[in-house]
Amino acid sequence: MKSFSSEIEAKHVVEVNWSDRWQVYQRLQELDIPCWCETNQPLTVQIDNAYTAIQVWSVLRQFTASRQILIWALEGCW
């Protein structure tokens, strides 16, 4: 019998522009999200729960969304 958990425990390779990879890595480190960024290797992030997944999504969005999308999101917060 398989047991299921609401917690996610996995390391994920994050597809991000190579020029943005280091900045994404630094931001994830600031948020205490376990991640690895080795020379000539993709960024790998450990996502243990939904909260971490949302934080990773938010950081990636800052680097992948167009300026207009980010403006619309900010205006939507006001």
C-alpha cells in the first residue's frame, strides 16, 4: 500500500535564462530555499512544500514575465 503525503519532497531543475540564473539563485538563497547553481549546470531547487513552490514561482516570475505583465500585477495589488 502506498502512502501519500501533502508535502512535496523533490529537487527540480529550474529552466531560467542563463543570464538570469545567478540572480535567481541569489534571491532563492536570501529566502533560505535550498538550491544549487554549479558552473555550466542548470539551477536546481529543492521544493519541500506548497509555500516554497509559491516562493520559487514568484521569484521566477520576476525574471521571466514581461515588463507589462509585472506592471499589470502591481496595479492589481493597489
